[in-house]
Amino acid sequence: MSPPMGDSHKRFLQTMMSNGIISASQAAALHKHCCETHGAHYVADRLDDFINIINAHLQSLFMHIRKGMSEEDGLEYYALVNVTETDITRMASDYADNELELFRKTMDLIVDSESGSASSTDILNCADSLQTKKLKKKETEHVLSKFVQDKWLNEKDGEYTLSVRCIVEMEQYMRTIYQDLIKVCHVCHNIALQCQMCENPICGIKVHLPCVARYFRARSDPRCPECSEFWPHEIPEIPQSQSQSSQNLPSSSKENTAPTPSRRSRRS
Amino acid sequence: MSQKKKAVSASQNKTQRRSQVCLDEDDEDAHFSQITSSQVQRAREHFTPVQIDRKVAEVVQFILIKDQKKIPIRRADIGKHVIKEYKGIYTEIMNRVCRTFEQVFGLQLVEIDPKNHIYILINKLEPIHGEPVSMRPGNPKTGLLFVILSVIFMKGGVIKENLVWNTLKKLRVDPGEKHDEFGDVKKVVTDEFVRQKYLEYVKIPHTEPVEYEFRWGLRAEKEVSKLKLLEFVGELFGQDPQSWTQQFREASTAETSSQRT
């Protein structure tokens, strides 16, 4: 039997529920904060053990705190997901039918694309041909900003990508409906949308940008892990995990997550 | 109503239950209080533990989703949309649901309307020092609500609507204009906050033209610590919370009575 949940675990879970997704450094800070608030025994590097206790109790509720990597910044995030969902039902209560249809179409565009993104122009075209009920331009723009605000999509320069929350929560759904059509990272084996591809026509493996950074770190002659052909793309920098001092600034990470839990202990 | 009572206590009602199509919500709800023990027994034998576990999980999810939007949950809705044919063991399921909320989430299912059986989820964990309202972090409407609750409380618990609008105008939130962050401010305050049971917006009788007054709603009463709110107001004005003797007395009383529950 799993140890019972203490108040520190409950507070952590409540915060997860309010935020949906938090970064690994926010999770570490939250872990410390929850333990200290309730006088629970705190061991700095045992976050995963702490979360495992919560997950043991969430199992019968078909919920789970899952860890995933962001394609944007390569950092790890913790998301509270619903395990039974085989559809985008998580969003169903927040959006109208035609908005959900638009989301599915946007996801189609993103998965089909080489860049792992969809332009606002392409999405607007989809909005015009929805089967449920067409969305006008203004309505589409409003829905897209809602998607971004609710952390399902990221937006940069008019291009939309799937957020880490979306991928962590809907990975099962996406693998089911896209099957072989969805790219998978050769290094970490998770879904890869924004990635680099081996240029060898008989190879063509995909690797996340952060995975490329880690795999090819400091190699002057990067070679494809599968076919050994020269890897022609620019090797990005290794993602820096947020330092202690910067963990209060959600803007220091490219992913737009909610304000950090330290906001709750303003006075301490 | 009495016809149903007779029908329900008959032993052949199992098939009758199955053939029941959509009752309207009042009937659904009345049904719960008339379930016999033999029905319960039969229901328990009919469903496997795994199925019952699953139902408990579904009810928990249902309530969490409703609560996320701060919509009070009607017992009739739980029955109609989730429990359905498991009605016979409704009580058992709900007991487990309540236990789960307490043991896993630190939340409590509280009946705010005993007549119509309406519930809300409140936080059993103490609000953190410096956080008088237990709401979603980062929600801008929290601040708006909080200001209104403070004004109402400091002014003795009920105020004319004009005072709210004037206070907001001073903070450059004009109910007559569309606000960047809140949109239709009047709608948020008089409709959304009222629906969520944070505020009450009531007509003052015998007023011409009609005037309304604001009070704290049932959810605010349960969720918001008046003491913490007073401390915050104290910080705002650089005053000791105890300097407002009446409010302090009321806040302290509210604090001790809520600790007893």
C-alpha cells in the first residue's frame, strides 16, 4: 500500500490542478514550499518520489502527473493529465464544437508540416471550411488567442506550434489517430514536431532540437546516429535549466506557464 | 409524487428503473431519497467492484470540472449525467467520492443549498499566509472580486451597487466601458460572480428606479478568510487590522467558527 497523502502532497496536487502544467524548477520550488508549509520531511532531490506517492493515489482516478520535455526550450515540465482520454476531451468543456474542430484541424496542419508549425493564414483558411460551423476571421483570432492563453498552443511571429502541455496531455490521442504519420524523435522516442531531420534520403530520422543539442554536444563532426552521414544542420545550444534566482520569472522560459507557486508565499 | 413512492418500493422496480427515460431534474432528485435497501443490495450485487471504482472516478472528474469553472454542482446533475443506472448505490458512491476529495485533494464537498441539494468544493487546506482568497493563481478576475468583497465587508456586509461601481471607477475599471482585461465588467460582476456564488446581487424592494445591493455569496462565506482579508486591507492602508474593531470582531468570530467545521 502506498503511504497516505499528507497535506504537503495535497497542496502540491491542488497547485498542479490550478496550473495544469509547471516547469521542473517550479515543481522543485513547489515541493519545497509544500513540505515547509506543512512541516513535512523535505529531501531536496526526491521530487520524483514525492510525486510518485501522489500518483499512486491518482491511479484509481485515472489521473497522473506526467513528466515531459518541451520542444521549444528543451526543459522538463510536469503536467496533470487524464489517463482515460482517448480524445481531446480535456478541452471539451471549455470550447464549442466548431472551436474543437478548428483545434483538430490546426493539429493536423502542424503534424503534417515539416517545421512542426502552422501559419495563422493556413489556420484561417481551415476556419472557413469547418464542417460544424464556420468561424469568421475575428472569431478565429479570438479562439487562437484562447488556445494560447490556455496553454494548448504557442505562438511566435504568426506561427503556431503545439505547446508542451498539449503534447504531454494528448500524446496518447495523437499516436492513436496519426499512427505512422507522426514523427518520433530518434533520441528520446517521444513525439517530435519541431525537429531536425537526417538529410540522407534512405535514412530521414528525426531528432528534437534540444535532443540534437544534447546528443551532439561539443562534437566537431556531428554524424547521424542511425546512418552515420554528416549531420548538416546547425547544432543548437544545450538548454540551460533555470537557475535558482530566475525561477520566479516565468518569462525566462519560452513556454508560457502560469505564475510560479512562490507567489503564494509573498511574505516569507 | 406519492405514486412514484409506491412504484419505487416495489420489488420489480429494477426493470422499471432500467426503462425509465429522461425524467426531469426534480423527479431525478426525488428518486434518490426513496431508494430501498433491497434496491441497494441488488445494485451492489449487480455491479463489480471495478465498475463501482470507475463510477467513483467519473463522479470525481465531473465535480472537478464543474468546480474548475466555479459552477455549483447539483445533485440531480450528478445523477443524470454520471451515476445513471448506479443510482441504487448512490450513497455509497458519494461517500467514497467525499472521502477521495478529502484524502487525495484536501477538498471538501459542502452543501450550500440543502433544499435543492447544491454543492461546492471548498479548500480544506489552510490558505497560505498572505493569500486571503483561495482561487486560481494568475486569474485577473481574482483581484477584481477581491476588491469588491473587501468593500462589502468593510462597509458592514451589504452595500448599494453604486458604491461598487464608484470604487471600481476609481481603479479605472469602468462598468460602462469594455475593459481590456475583464471585458464587460458589469456582466462579470453581476452575472458571473453571482452565478459562481461569490456575490449576491439583490433588488432593493420599493425602489424606483430599481436599485440593487451587493452582499457576499455563499461560496465567498465558505472560502474566503475574513481575517486574512482584513489583514490585507490593513496592509493597504498601513493600519493595524484591529483598529477596525467591528470588522475585526466579525472576522475573528468567522475564523473560529469555520475552524470548528
